[in-house]
Amino acid sequence: MTKRVRISVLLGALVLVGASACGSDEASGSGGSGSGSGGSGGSGGMTVSIAEPADGSSVQMPFQVKVNSSVELGTTESGKHHVHLYFDGDDSKYEVVESDTVEVSSSSKSAQGLSPGKHEMNISLRNADHSPAGAETKIMVDIGGTGGGAPQPAPTSGGYGY
Amino acid sequence: MATERSRRVPPEIVRRNNARTRWFHAGVYLTVLVLLFTGWWLTLGEEGEPSVLSELFGIPDTELHTNIGWVFAGLAALGVVLGWRAAWTLVVDSVRFRRSDLGWFARWPAAVFTGRFGRHEGHFDPGQRIMNVILVGTLLALIVSGVGLVTVSGGPEFVLYNKIHRWSTYLLTPALAGHIIVASGVLPGYHGAWRAMHLGGRLRTTVARRLWPAWLERQQGTSEPEALAEPERKR
């Protein structure tokens, strides 16, 4: 085998290894998805939904998000599932939700630079290793400016003005 | 005249590592540096905030860490399979210690600055051997635990793999920092050592004599330094 062929084989094998890794990630993330606060089921019958705020409601920064998950949430160190919360489908910036509630403020990673107005709020149930567990959902929220003061829980049902 | 002539004569050089070893070393340190950066980024609570590398590759840091981890694991596996003889040499030479190495250790603190190291008989110096054991051991633990983490995804086994992964990182990080400081040649005693793994792997025989005297003697026992295109061992 010539030196050039040997190097090509090496590089090819590395690409295959990398590609298989990417492929396995996509496969694990191909679970169910849906919209609305009712949540969605994914692989293994796991479900996740947004209990608060309600779909279509108006909120003021900071606000609390309450998550309902069919599996127990916890830290990565505990080996339990957690939830990624992000806006407008941009899953590169997200909050790590390790319990059933999280406060979103203007300084939150997911909300930095978010303009006031209507936004899609997405949540995705994740395995402890951060790979998608196959359950995700989204709702629409109308986000006001920074209100200051204490966190303001959103209503549990129906939308309202502010 | 003599001075002018000596200026024209190229310094005696010796090749410490062949091209395959140097490329493997480069692949390892590039992937490991990306893994360390993304790993510490996540460990320090920055998950969800894209790092520079995350933005560069266009994927979250968690995904980047996992994908590069697979590439590193593949690289390590290929290195062992295709370079099994070099891998074996690395292991055997790294765990072999002689009584005479004690003298090397005694002189090491001062030699780091003066370059007057004690003599040793190994392919690697005694400090390098300890570093090899730590680096290879922790990297192996990181590969095994990393594969375990993505295989089980969660649960009690995940907790165990996660602990191994974290503690291996805690041990690897300062060891790797030490390795980089020594190998970069910023310390006077190790000046010129970086060339052993870069730009052709050739270094001055004066540097080789200072760091690996017995290895150089074995090299010179077979041929002239200038003609030493291949190292004593295939690594």
C-alpha cells in the first residue's frame, strides 16, 4: 500500500467515525415533536409539556416557566433527564432546566437579545448526556419588556393582555 | 577562517520522530484541545451559551464535544491498530524505570533552568515516562467513559461514567499543561525540544544529547547524525 493510499484510508476511516457519530445523534433526536402546551410523546413514551405560561399568553420579564415531564428531571451528575428551553427554534442558546420550574429573565442565555413581542418558546426533553430524548413541544408567548421586581408567573390558561 | 567555515556547515541534526508519529500526535492534540475547551466550557456552567468553537462549527458545544470525542476515539483506535508496534514501544519504554533514574530526578529541578540533566538510559527521560503514563492513562479513561456516557445516555451507569470522565479531566488538565510547558521549550533546560514533534521532527544533536543522551548514542552508533532519516523505533 503506498503512503498516499494509506493516508487516504486513514482519513476516510476518521470521516466515517465522525459521520457515524453525527448520524447516531440525529437518530436519537428523531422522536416526536408537536406544538401547543399539551406536550408531545417521543420514543419510550416519554412526554414533556409547558404548564405555565399558557399558549398565547402575555408575559413580562422575568417570568417563570413550569414544565411537566413524564420522567424525573435532575442534574447531569444525577443521570436524570433535563430540559432545554429556547426561543424561536434557535437551540444554540438555551436554558438548562433541571427541575419543574425555571425563571426566564432578560439576562437568561436563551432570552438575550430577544426583542419584545410574540415568540415561539420551545422545550426539548434531553437525556443526561444532552442527546434528545425524543419529546419536545412549543408554545407562543407575547413577551413584554423588562418589568423588574419579582418574577411574575403567567396564567395557567388562556391568553391575556398586559 | 574556521569560524566562517563552521557557519557554513549546517548544525548536526537528528530526527527524533517520523512523519506518521508527528501527524498522529498533531491529530491527538488538536482533538484533545477542542475536547478540553468544550468540556471545561460545559463544566463551568456555560452550557446553553455558544462558545467560539460552537459558533465556528455551527453546533452546540455538547454536540461538538461528543462528535470530536468520537473522532478522537477513532484516531486512538487507528493509532493502536495501525501503529501497534509504536504503541507497544511507548508503553514498554514508559513503564521501565532504572535505579540510575533517581539521579536524574535529583538533578531535575535545577536542570529545568540550567539544562544540566542527569544521565538516563531511556528512549524517554524519566519525567517524560511518568507524564506518558498519566496522559495515556487519563486519555484512555476519558475515551472509555466518554463512550460509556453516550452509550447509556442516563441512569446509574451514567453517573459512574460521568465521575470517571470528570476526575480524569481534573487529572489530565494540569498534566497536559505541564507537558505543553515542557515540550514547548519555554523552560531553558528544554529549549529546542518542541522540534522533536514539529517541522520534520529534526532537532539539534546538542538538544538530543541534553535530553536523551543514550538514545542519541544508539542512533549515532549505527550511522552519522545527518543520515539519520529514520528513528531507532517506528514512533
